[in-house]
Amino acid sequence: MSATSDEVLYEVSEGIATLTLNRPDRLNTISGPMLDQLTQLLLKANADPEVKVILLTGKGRAFCAGLDLVSATQGTGIGGQTERVAVDLDLRNTPPTVLFALDKPSICAMNGSAAGYGMDVALGCDIRIMAEGAKMAAAFVKRGIVPESGGTWYLPRMIGWAKAAELIFTGRTLTAAESLEMGLANHVVPDDQVQAKARALAAEIAANAPLAVQSSKRLMRMGLQETFNDHVHHVFLQLMQLFRTQDFKEGMTSFLEKRPADFQGR
């Protein structure tokens, strides 16, 4: 199944929903319509029982070069004088906030560079596969703004306060190799292998019990903000629910019968 909107492409195949940023002539810079389309498609994929994993990528030679500064300086894009961002933009329903709240695992197939807003969106995915030629540019302070979509929350947690401070305060650009070394990328592969690597990893995840994968993600998210004792309690409650599922029975049976499990998400 596939569908096309103006600035985001959407396709579901073998349990993987692929969302492709589709402004290659503008390096997939973010526009108002793209924000809305990406938000709605992320919500659609999360609600679709056929979708096990969400894969986010870009068309062309960049993943996302951030906000569309050309339109902004002309007064027509996000951040432009004619766009009342502070009033009209619902910050509770934008790609970064939706990405964080997704139950289903997300993979960023970073086909090219991610800058500014694009870097924040990439950080919002659970896993990042980077092309060797891709870069991450935290260039916010060089544009007179801050990491507006999660970077100041993600980076200290991912790489520690000191490294995050250096990266954000300098507006530095990281190569794929540096991103891997810092833990911001899971894998770095040749440019022409990004999609294949991301899809192979997505397929590996999709083969597992979806309710267990989604529960694991929810618990990880909760664990960022609660004490160990509270977290153990929540894990136990989730475990009791999973014990009652058909997938748990299938997992045990397939193990004993030495065959691949056929999970149905029930």
C-alpha cells in the first residue's frame, strides 16, 4: 500500500511504514505543509495494526537541511514575519512531539545530511542509520535560534552534558564517523546501502512480538523520568498483561518446537 502527499511520501510494506521527506530540490527543508503532513502520517502509521516499524528517510541527497530559510527570509515560511508561529503552531502536535510519543519503534535512514530541525527530528527516532557522506549540523546558534525541536532534551541524555554543551554552544557540524563515535548514530554504512541496512534492521524488529516491542519502548520512555522502584512496578504491571497475550503463548510454543514464531500482535 502506498500514498503520496505533496511533501511526504508514505508506503507500507511487510510491516514497515516508510515516510520519505519529499522536497529534494530544497534539500527536504521543512515547510508548513510538510510539518502537517509528516505529523498526520506518523500518527497514521502508529495507529495502523499492520505497521510494526516506522522508517523515516529523505528523497535526494539530503535527509533534511532544517527549516526553509529561503522562505523564512522572504516572509512566507516558518519563522518568517508573516507566519505567526508562536500563536498558530500547536507544539503538542508536531513531528518531534509525535515521534517521542510513538509506541512503535522508529528508524531514521539518514540518506544525507541533517541540519537544525532535521537533526532534531533524526534524534527523535529510536535508531539512526547514517550514510558515510552524511553529517549532523547543530547550527542553531549560528542562525540566532536554539534547538527548537528536542535537541536540548535529547543531546544531554545521549552524550552527556559537557559534550552536548560543546556541540550546541559552538553550532558544530559532525561527520558520520564522529556521530557514530559519540553515540548519535547506531550504524554508518556506504551511501548506497543506507536504505538496505535500515530495512534489514526494521525487518528484524518487525519479526518480534509487536506488543512486547511497543511495551518495551513505553517502559524505556517512562524510565527516563521515574525512580527505579516506580519503574520496576510499572514493568511488573506490563508483564502481567503480556502474559495473557496470544503472542506470549506463541513465543513459548515456537521456542519449544524450535521454529520461527508467528506473532499476530494479539
